[in-house]
Amino acid sequence: MLPHFYGILHTHPEIQITLILESTGTLFAGDYIGGFKPGDLFVIGSDCPHVFKNDEAYYESTDSGINAHAISVFLGTKFIDNQIFEIPETEGFSDFMNKAQSGLLAHADNLHGIKDKMLEIRDENGFSKLILLFQIIETLALYKHFETLLDKPIAGIVNESDGKRLKDIFAYTFENFTKPISIEEIADLATLTPQSFCRFFKKSTRKTYVGFLNELRINKASQLLKNKGLSISEISYQSGFNNLSHFNRQFLMIKKVTPTEYRNSLQ
């Protein structure tokens, strides 16, 4: 349990299974951007750039009384490539491994016993830990109602230089997305011309930078809409939009409903 999660974009070759126990925030995984909350279970494919970024309140003070807590299980390449997954009895496991590359989301309450198994595996060792791991994978492999995060798997960052550049871009954007950010400003941070920056970002994330920025802002607005004391125009401004009409258009395009309809759906 920590004040907040590791908030830096990163990749690793393992498939990651993460159950959120405490805290809220935003997950970026490949070209996916979406909120997370307690009970959410994510499966992130190997080499997929990702970061669990907590809401601002988790970074403001270590004495705030709120914490971030999650349990993660990592499936390494030696485990995934094991010949045991070639026998008929484990056919469903192989299908799950393939689906995992596109990223998966479900709520633990809909996965029978998954939370208890995730909590238990943390404290087990040896053969008992391996048995629990197979039980977790079996539960996930049998579940038919996952939300898929990516339209298609996204490749990992190909070299250290590009990886550092993308991490710097995301760190700056997460810190400043509620303020005006120009392409020239962020391109200068990345030590690229605006044209080169746009090509680099689109190649790395399958999104335009402006589109990515708008998604972050709309995700922030979605959180603020829970506060009935804030007007739509106030939420627009606090999310980084200086034009209410533009905010409404972007919200409708991304969320498929208007801000007012979204707020009403929360009641």
C-alpha cells in the first residue's frame, strides 16, 4: 500500500494482471485511456506501454489518509511459452494469452472468487502459489464478458531513446493537461520539430497528440461531473477547455453522450 501508484509510463515483457483494491485514477495502456476504481481488474499484454496514474489527490499529501493499493500478477515469457499450454486440457489458457495482448478489463465482482485468489497468491509460496496461479488463469480464461482495451495489440517502445522521450511527454502532459499546451511547446520538450513530433507520437500511440490531450481532459471532466455543485461551464474550464461549445462537442464525441446526460446517468 502506497500513497500513489508508480506513475511513469513503462513496458515489460510479462503479461500483467492487476486488481485495483484502493484508489482511483486513469489508466493509459497503448492507445487506451480510461478511469480505474476499486474492484477493476485489468490484463495488460506484454510490451504494451502503460501507466496507472492516480488522481491528483493521491499526490498532494502523504498525510491525506488515502492510499493506492493493488495486487499484480506477472506472467513471464518462460511461463507463457511452456509446453503445458500445448495440451488439450489447457486450450482455453492459450486463447486467454492471445486475448490478453489486446488488454482486458472486468470487475472483480463478476469473476467468481478472483479477489480472494489474488489476495491469497500474494502470501503463498512454492507449489501452492503455482496452483493458485492456474486457478486465476482458469477463472479469467472462462470469463466471456471482458471489455477489450485495444482494437489491436500495440508494439512496445523500440529503443531506450524513444522510450525516455515518450515518458517525458506523458509526464509533462499528465502534470499540465488542464492548462493550454501547444504542439510547439510539447515538441520542444521532446527536442523535435512540430512535424516530427506529430509523426513520432502517432507512431508510438496510434493517437494524435491533440486527440490524446482531449481524452485526458474529458476523463477529468467525467470525474468532476460527480460533483453536483459544479456547473458544466466550471467543469469545462477546470478540465482544460476554454470554450464550452468545444468541450460539449469533444465530450459527446468521446463519451457518446452529452455532459448533462452523463451526469444524469450517475444518479
